[in-house]
Amino acid sequence: MTKDSCSEILEKAYRAAAADLEESFISDAELAGKIGLAEPESAVNHALKEAFLALRRAAQAVE
């Protein structure tokens, strides 16, 4: 299994957020709770949550 680049990960996250918006509404708190890594309080985990939520807000703004 190969690892995705950061841009590929963000692109997948953006597509997932856009698909989520089309299917049903989920609160940012619920969404953040669904994103996790092995170390729940790690800085990487926090940064990923923030990036994913920012992408989601951007997708909502485009609509």
C-alpha cells in the first residue's frame, strides 16, 4: 500500500466533505468526532480536523 501525498489527502477530504453536504447535514462537532488518528490529542490530529472543517466550510460557501 502506498501513502498518499498531502495534496491527495486534502483532495480526498474535500471530495468527502462535498459528498457529505450533498447527502445530509452533520454538525461540525459530529464531523470532527468522526475524524481521528491513533493519538487523539496529537497536534497532527488537531490540524487534520481543522483542515477538514475548513474545507467543509469552503464547500458550503461555494454552494
